[in-house]
Amino acid sequence: MAIDTGDTAWIMVSAALVMLMTPGVGLFYGGLVRSKSVVSMISLSILAISLASIQWVLVGYSLSFGSDVMGLIGGLDFILLRNVGMSEAPLAGTVPHLAYMMFQLVFAAVTLAILTSAVAERIKLSSFLVLSILWTTLVYDPLAHWVWAGGWLASLGALDFAGGTVVHISSGFSALAIALVIGKRVGFDTYVLEPHNIPMAMIGAALLWFGWFGFNAGSALTAGGLAASAFVVTNTSAAAGALAWLLGSWVRGKPSALGMVSGAIAGLVAITPAAGYVDTMSALLIGAFAGLVCYSALLFRVSIGLDESLDAWAVHGVGGLWGALATGIFANPAVNSYAGLIHGNPGQFTAQIVAALASVAYSFVVSYLLARLVDATLGLRVTEDEEYVGLDIAVHGEKAYA
């Protein structure tokens, strides 16, 4: 296929939009932590871009999108970006290979940034560096290959348009595993650890909503009708999720502004795997249910005293799980060539169940083992005194506020 300039322009713009999501995660998370660790929290997201960028061009892209090895991992065809140039990308023939590689790079970066939820306000910087490289190589890269590059889940027929399993289930359930290893923040059971700047968190969420159009509509890989459909269902699901969480919090007391933007993110997460396969009315249902189920997951997390600090598990893990299953329910052949359960294809729903459960189990178990390994060798946590002072001063020697 010949390179198409319109498709190329769209995928490069989409990559830039997705890149913006990573500092968006930093601002969202930065607003949710205490003022003494906001610089640290935003820094972890910028660090995620840097680490993922280098890992991806050295080996990550090849492990994810290289030639299939037993359905489990990519080969070394593209190591050090060998054979990745300006000619057509193997999986996106109308755009240059380098553009496709870059588009996939920013997905890896934002996934790593989401994972920082689990370690907020208490991780050693050196340990984060090591854990990030191990996690991206041993969790993210294999899952990307399984789903998007001819791995065993793709062969099974599982659908994931833009990352419900690869990005959201993986980061959410990995965050849960790592949180269990690193333990609670000091004072978690004694004090109310309130967000220090809700407007900052809301701005971060708005940047995520904006960038998500590149995330989902860009995954069409062409500037055409499918991209337009994905664009519309992305916005619809986000809006439905925002309203559902807002109403849910209102029923329990006050209509939460932070809950509203969290619901929007939940809706965006849930529509991600389905964005290229469902129509607008299905997206409304997917987003509304995501807002409610993710809010319920947050309440459950709080009730059991688990300090998965910024709720990557409740929003990304649970939302991604619902989205993967919803794809198997609502996939509409009028949108794309795939039919789900309500359109007479229970086999698609079965494939989605297998993909979702496999992604949950793999990401949780491997992340737990990696966190244990880093904790046993380097130690995951800063000292209690450093945590009390705050990571901005203790780690960076800088602070956000005078």
C-alpha cells in the first residue's frame, strides 16, 4: 500500500495528543496528592515519558511488534529500530513505519504514567526507575504483542481497538499488585489524606479527555469514517461516565466535582477497547455503567482500607475490564466487521472474557513479583522521615509552593 499523506498527518497529530495525556496524568495525580509531594508526582509522569521513549526505541517496539514468537512475544526484527524507517508500516500500510512506531510509543508512556498511582508519595526514585524498565519490558510489551501484533489473544479473536486490555487492565491491576507490596502511606489509617488542589486535578482530567481523541480515533490508523465514529463514541462515553459518577456521588451526599471528572475518565477507559466497534447509543450505555461501576470500586477500595492511592485500579483496572467485556457485548457489524453478543455472536463475548481474564492474571502476578524483587534488592519505599517531609523536598530538593 502507498503512504497516504492524510493518514500520516492524522496519526502524527494523534501521537501528539496521546503524548499530552501523560503530563495530563501528572496534573491529575498531582492535584490528588498532598502539597508536599506534588512536584514528585508530576515528575513521575514526565519520567515515564522519558523512560518509555528510550526503552521503546531500544527494544520495546521490537518485543511488542516484531515477528511473532509462539504467540507470546515479538522477535528482534526491530531492535534499536532496525528495519523501522520511512517506508510503509507492516500493520498500518498507509503511514510510515516510524510514525506508527511513535504512535505506539506514546501509548507505552501513558500506561507507565497511570501506574504511578500505586506508589504516590512513598517510592524511592531509584526503585521507580528499575521497576519501570522491568514492568514495561515484561508486562506491557508482551500484552501489546498478544493483542495487537498477532499474539495468542489476537489469534483467539479478541478485540481491543485502543488499549482496554493492553493499557488499562494492565496498569490498573498492576497498580493493585504494587500497592499491596509497597504498603500504605504513613498516616493512611489515622489521617484524612485529602487532595491538595482539586482544580489542578480537573485540568489534568480535561487534558486527558482532549488527548483521548488521539488515543481512540487515532487507533483507526486512517483519517476516515472509522476514525470519525471512534471520535464520537469516545466523547459520548466520557460525558455519560461524568454524569453517572456525579449523580452517584449526589445520591450519597454532595455532587462531587472531582467525581465528575473521574467519571469522565472511567467512561473514556471503558470505551477504549470498543471505540472502533460500537455505535453511539452503545457508547452511552458503556460510559454510564463505567461511571457507576468504577465509583463503586472506589468505595469498595476505601472500605477495605487499601491505599492504592489514586485509584488506577478502580478507574483503569475495573473500567478496562468492563470495557473489554462490553466490546464483546455491543460490537456492531454496521460500524466495523465484528459482531458481539447482542448481534448474534456469543463467540466474540467468550473471546473477550478470555482476553480480559488473561490480562488481569498476567499483569497482576508479574507486577507483584517484580515489585517484590525490587523491594528485596533496592527497597521500594523512602524512609519514614522522608515521607513525613514530603518527596518534593526529600527527593528533589524543590517544592511547588512557598
